[in-house]
Amino acid sequence: MFSLQRIVAFLSLLALAEGKIQTEDKKTKGGKLRYTYDDAVSYQCESLLLIGVGTAMKNSDYDIIAGKVSTGKSIVTVFTDHSRTPIKLSDKAYAKLYTSIVDNLDDLIPVCKGKAPKIIIGGHSASGSAAIKSVSRVERKPDGFIGLDPFDIYEKKKFLPPKSVTPVDKSIPMMSWGFEKTTCGTKINNAAKPAYRLAGDEARVFYRLGNKTDMKKVTHCDFADKGCFGPVCRGSKREDIKDAIAAS
């Protein structure tokens, strides 16, 4: 008998096979990007999803989830890298790359030419924090935010080391994915949970993965294809997590 997990994984692979997933790398002012879309979809680029990569990660480290998100949908999924260093916390750098993509969308992503897509920003880990804080710096406000365990988020001011409350635009809908238990050094009280609490009351969703109980091997790096930092923070390789994110 097949488990639900195996059936979901099989259906996901079947969908990927039927779709015509296209991926291309580009460079622009402020950084690099890799965009993914389904060429079999009749109308392209109704939505543009811009997700910053996590600490020490590359745009090519998220191909699985990008393919799942875009398969069968009019969503162009873009993984972005706004820093030449492994550190991705700069909201100023995130805003610079975001603005460059928005201003040059027709040239950078031809399937979006002449379109006016809804723009969803976000990021994995440190880029999630940078994305949240970048909103006040950009002219074209995003239509929403998706956080893949965004980190370093603060609900309260901290004195040692000094940290300010993370500024969150409460008018922007937010969906964040996080965890029950801290993994990979990403403390749950400075990640998706406080991001959710700081968001607007009427437009926020928090998906909390139960890695304290039935999903013990699931980590902060399960969003990437092969985890992060080699043996330091491996992912569980569970396809159903990426399937759930794509469905959301």
C-alpha cells in the first residue's frame, strides 16, 4: 500500500513532467536572479514571486520549490541574491535589487513584458528579514510577503546586543512558514513567529511545521534543494513540504 506522502510526491513529479518548466539566470543592478515559469500556461506572469536566498545560498539552490510553485500556474517564481557576500541581512541591498527588477521587468523577464503582475516579495532566512524591512525603501509597494522562516526578526527592543523592533508594514498581507523547534541556529523566537505577530491582524497566516513531534528531521533548510552548509544543516529531503508551500 502506498503512503499519502508517496502519492503526493508521485503526483508532484507527474505535474512537473507535464508542464514545460523554463529557467533562466539574469544579472541586473543590485544582484542576480533566476526566474522559473511554466511555458505550457496560456497566460503568463499574472503574479511575480520574488524570494531572496538564505545565508550563503545561491539562486540555483531552490530549483525544486521554484518548479513546484510555477507548474500549472501563471506565477513566475524568481529567486534573487542581493549580496556578493554570504550575509543577506541588508534591507537596503534587497530594496535596490527589487527596484531594479521592477523597473526593468520587460527586459529581464520577457514573459512578463507588457504585464502588470501582482508582486509578492519574501525570502528564506536572512533575506526574509531584509525583505520585510525593505518595504519602506521602495516606491512600488509589493502586494504581499512570503517568508520561508524569515530571520532575524524582533518583536521587542533589545539592548544587548542592541536590536530595534523589526518594522513591518501592516497593510501588506503576510504568509510565513516556520517551525516548532529551533534548527540550524535560527531561533524560533526571532523568525517566522514574531514576523506573524508583527503583521496586520486581518491579513496574516503562519504555517508552523511540527518538527518537535512527527517531523523531527525537518529543518530551517528544508526549503532548499539539498539543505544548507553541507553537513551543518541538512534538510530532510521531504518533498511534501515543498508541495504544501507550492499549494499555499
